[in-house]
Amino acid sequence: MTDRELLSKDEQAFRVSLMDALSSHREEIHRLREEVAVLQAENLSLIAENRSLNAKVEALVARLEGG
């Protein structure tokens, strides 16, 4: 096998390795995007719950102060 053929084989193996890595990273990005979407939805839910609880606390404080 000539040096050129060896280089070509090495280059092909390198390209396959890069494509595998790229595919793996794309899958990871997709998974992370899905996880971010779930966390954003949970965050919005918690924000709404927090607002509701704050309103209840304010109402209780007002009742206690008004006596």
C-alpha cells in the first residue's frame, strides 16, 4: 500500500469518526432541547403557583392586620 493510499484510508477513518461524533452531538443537543422545554414548562407552572401562594399570604397578612 502506498503512502497516498494509507493517507486516504486514514482520512476516511477520520471523516467517519467526525461524522459519528457529529451525529452523537446532534442527538445530545436534541435531547437537551427537549429537556429545556420540559424545564421551562415546569418553571412556568412554579411561577404561577408562587404567585398564587404570594396572593394568599398577602390576604392572610391583610386579615391579621385588619383584625
